[in-house]
Amino acid sequence: MASEEELFASVDALLEEEPQLPPPAERARLRESAGVTQARLAVALKTSTQSIKNWENGRSEPKPPRLDAYQRLLKGWAAKHSAPGAPAAPSPFPAPAPAPAPVPLPVPAAFTGPASPEAPAPGVPTPAKTTVAPGSPAAPERPAGRPATSARPARRRVSPNIAAAPYQYGPLAVLDGDGQAYGVEGIVLDCPATTIPELVEWTLKESHLGAAKLHRNGKDSDPLIVLTAAAAVKLGLPEHLQGREQRRSLRLPEDHPVVKQITKAKWQLTRRGFGPWARIYRTAQGRERLCVQLAILSWDALDARSWPGVTDMEPADIARVLGIYAQRVITPRGSTAVSGLELMTALRPPTKAVQDRETGNWVSGHNPGSLGTEPMDPAPPEATPEHPVVVNSGWTGGFLNEESYQWVRSVDSLSDEECTLPFAVGLDLNTAFLAAAARLVVGLSGPEHFTGPKFNPKIPGSWLADLSHISLNPLLPSPFTPDGTRPTGPAWYQTHTLAYAQELGHDVHPLEAYLRRETGAYLDPWHDRLKTAYVDTLADLGITKDLSDTGFLAAMERYKQTDPALAAVLAAVKATVKGGIGKLRERPQGKDYTAGERWPALQRPTWRPDIRAAVISKSRVNMHRKLSNMVKLTGLYPLAVLSDCVVYPSPGESPLSFLPYAASGKPQPGGFRLGPTPGLAKLEGVQSMLWAVGLMEQGLNPARHIKGGDM
């Protein structure tokens, strides 16, 4: 029989153990029952959203002091939200000791539900009146730990403590013609505004819309109000931009009554004026920003290519689509391309507070790893022909030509065996530019010129080299040119292209180079956030990494019908990737532009054609590496490549007919693999081999048309 001393030792050991938490799925259920998002909880516990996800799917556990705070929070939620069908008394925790009332959580860029009917505390502003979006069904069953994003949400509770929750109604709202502002998570705010200035005042003072900054040195996102056609007309705007001049400039003339109202109320418009995406602001007072973003749906604010079907949705569904995008990516600031660029800056703010050594005062200083606040001219070969650096210097030394593949194989090179195969199957790489941006080292400082440098694959820059002597497989596109033809002499290449030539076993001897001393993985946080948004949205559509290849193909075939709203979010995420990279080298617009003049895009630090070239070069090299490995693994050669799409001849209608698999059934490494993450492949389309050969004979690219419906 155990002695008293042994028993006490055992009890003491138990007391010293870490606090016990409920199972991961129960943690997620309790949080969702409380109407708190993972992002909001991450802010409260001063950790990352990814850490919260890991705690809720069992990948990791919190450590002190967060463990104790997390346990205390879960205890409180467990007391309020018993599991469905279970009695309220039992709890997954030991009985908690009496504790003071919990401090309200700081609210991030996500809504937590409609307001409680309880009256606000004395001295606290009364929130805007809220109701429930009509026809809001309960959320369908979903995997434990995933947010309820697969259907328009039902009503949820909101703390009335406005002072503690400035963004408690989320980042945005969609205003209809009846004065109802539909927010995220199914709420509706009553908006009494009848003019644009009144709308701006209501948004800033009563709506409690907005989103927390994405980086501690960044800025909060301004609230976004999306206007339906009826709302635009009610507020004095034309339902559509009228006249050739308005449509061409995409903004109202300065003498329009609404523009005059804004000026009279002492509000300002940005230089873009009042267009589909209008920013209305006053000079900030201290740390408080006074700015509202407007988007007018009937003026084509949401491009159908990036936001398919969204403009035609009901206001509550539009709010849901934009709200999920805002929570996972960023509150839209314009087109998806603009938002992609804004996301880079939001995650890598150019400045931070630094202490002046002489005065001791805190001042604005450079944030290491960012692009800074001043625009930077590129090296001449990195610029465009109309750039002032080129025109003013008379540069004639050629330009960097790092673009995506547009290659079609010669019909004469097709073998009899290939011609007898019945199908042409297109594979599309998921967000290929995003995959290329991962861990990509780019230049952060200005270019410096070098003559006869020794090639270093770790230094980002532009190199003049002759690769015309390199002979590669003629049935594959050359990795050194976008059209896949063999180089004919010296040309400018980005670092990754020359590094690949070395990887293939060839000597590289640059003639000259423009290189950058200060370097860094500038796009890493951008990549990580967009990758998470892409993967999470696919998972909400039922497309996860644990699916078999057969299950993955089946799920991808039907996901657009599963939930059109989430499918639109996915399309917007993909457009954000491609558009954001494209914006790094935005060209001048307008017929009145004259070569040599500086255009507006050159005034921003994110006009960086060298970074764009680095992403595209790495993406094209990644594609060629897979094409080469496919030859080694299967003996198959592609028919055509267009950017991130490749077409292969196939004995069957499915990629499973020709992709390489080991005897165990697992995909062979190195070749194309199916899956939902960036860099893996999905089915783009299937046509007959006869169809593909017919296009090739006409000089057309089958990869451009393999999806069908455009010819």
C-alpha cells in the first residue's frame, strides 16, 4: 500500500503538469460558438493566425504564458457554449476559480456578429442599428476547426462595447438603394445617408467598419463601402458613367454636383478623382485616419474576370465574397492587381518608428527588408523602351526579356506514335508566379554596373551573357527565351536564368552586369499570406491535400457549382497574384503619352521591373525543369506551353493516363503532380489530338484554347 508521502508526491506531480486543454476540434467549436475569428483570437493572444490554426488542428500546442491565457478563455467559452445536444453543466475543464470579468478582445479585420440587444455602457457611443440579412441559412456541416464560410452565415452576437471594438462590424459593407448596408457574417446596418459626404461621415463615425493593420509598423485598412446601382443613384451618382469622355477617363468631371458636394464639405479626392474606386479623405489628425474607400458596382468596379459573377449577386452575398477576401488577403483598394501591390506594402511597410540618438524623440525611419519610401530607377536593360532612363541616355544595349513561355512545338517533330494518341490534355500549374515568389531573394538597393563580373547565382540582378552555344533537346522549349527558340547571341538575363544554365552543366561568363548589394526575400510574407488564402479557400470548397488524385480531379470539376461565392474568392486570389506581379512593371497609359516622360506608376517604390523579372524567370525555369523531368520519367514531350499551362498528347482523357507514378501508387518526384497547393497541377482541359494538331498547323497555341469555349 502506498505511503502518504508517495501519494502526496504523485499529487504534486499532477499539479505541476501543464494545464489541460480540450481536444483541438472542441477548441475550434468553442471559438466559433463565441463568434470569434482565428485572426481576432490571434490578436488577443499576441500570436499569429497560423498558430491558432495549428492549435485547432492538433499540429502544435500553446506554451506558457499563452497556454494559461488560452485555457482561461476556453473555460469561459465552455461555460457559455455547451456542445450541441449536451447538458450545459459539464465542461472539458476542471471547475474554474472565480475570476474577474474578461477583458473584451481587440477586434481585427473580421466581423464577430450582430450587436447584443443589451444597452451600451454609459458614455459609450450607440452602435448603428443592426438586423439580420434576410434568407440567411444555417451553415452546412464542415470539418472541425474550419470557419463557417461555405454559406451565407446566420445571426451571431456582437459585444456592444464599441470603445473596445472599433472594427466590430468588419472591414466593409455593401449599400443598397433602401439604405441597408450589408456587412460580413450576415449583419445589416441602417445607413441614413442621402449624399456622399453624409455617407462618409456615417462610415467614419457610426458604422464601426475597418480592419486592423497586417504588420505592426503598418496602417489600419480604411473602411470600404460598396455601392449597388440603386445606392449610387440615390446618392446622386449616375448609374453608369455617361459620355465618351467619362468612360475614357473612368471618373466624374470636376464640375459634377457630387464632386462639388465633396469639396464643399471639406473632403478631398485622390488624383484619380471620383471613379469606380474612389478614395475620399481629410488630412489625418494624429494617428486617426479619416479616409473611406468607395466602390461603385455599376461602374465595373469588380472586373468579371477577377470577380466572376459577383456584381450580379445579392448585396449580402457580395459582402460575403469581399469580406472573406478582406479577411484572408486585404480589404480591396481597387482592382485585384492594385490590391496585390497594396498587400506587398501592407506586409512590408516602408517605415517604422526609430529613436533619434541625439534628441531621444521617436521619428519615422526605414524599415529593413522593405523597398523604402522613394522610387528607384532601374538599370537601363531592366527598363522599358519608353522609360526616361532609356530615352535620356540613348541606351541601345538591349533589354531584359524575362517573360512567360509562349511556345508551340513544330508539327514536323511529332512522331507517328504521338499522332495516333487520341487526346490532348492540358495541365495548369496552380498560381505558378506565387510558387516562384517563395523564398525568392531580390534586390532592395539600386543597381550598380560591373564589367566582366564572375557569375554568382546568389546575387540578384541582370547579366549580359551569350548562351547561344548551348544545345538542348529540340523537342523542348529553350529555357532561356519566352518563345522557346535558341538564343542567337549575347542577351540580358536575370540571375535565375543563368543559374539554370549552370545547373544544366554549362559555363557562364557574363560580359557585364547590373547588380544590387542589398538583398532580401521581400515577397516572402506576400507569398505566405496568399498561399494560405488560396489553400484555405480550396479547403472550404472541399479540396484538400489529403484527397487522392482521382478525388482531387473530381472535386476540381465541380467546385464552382459547390459554392459560387467561394469560387469567386478563389478567382480573386489568383488574379491578385498575377496582377500584383504585373503591376511591378506597369506601363504608361493613354494616347497622349510621349516616350521619355515619367508616368504616375514611376512615382511609387513598388515600380520594380527587376523583381517582376526575377519571379517570371524562376517560374519559367521551374516549368522547364518539370518538362525535362517528364521526358526522363515518361518519355513524353509537350505539344505546347503557355505561361503556366502545358499540353501533352495522351492515351486517355485524364492526366492520370500519362503522369508518372511509382509502383506504390505515389507520384514520382520531379515531374508534374496533381494537388491543391501552389506549384502543383490541375486539369486545364481536354480536346482531341486532331484538334490540337490542327491548331499547331495554323501556328496557334493549343495551350491557349485547351479549356474550350473561346473558338
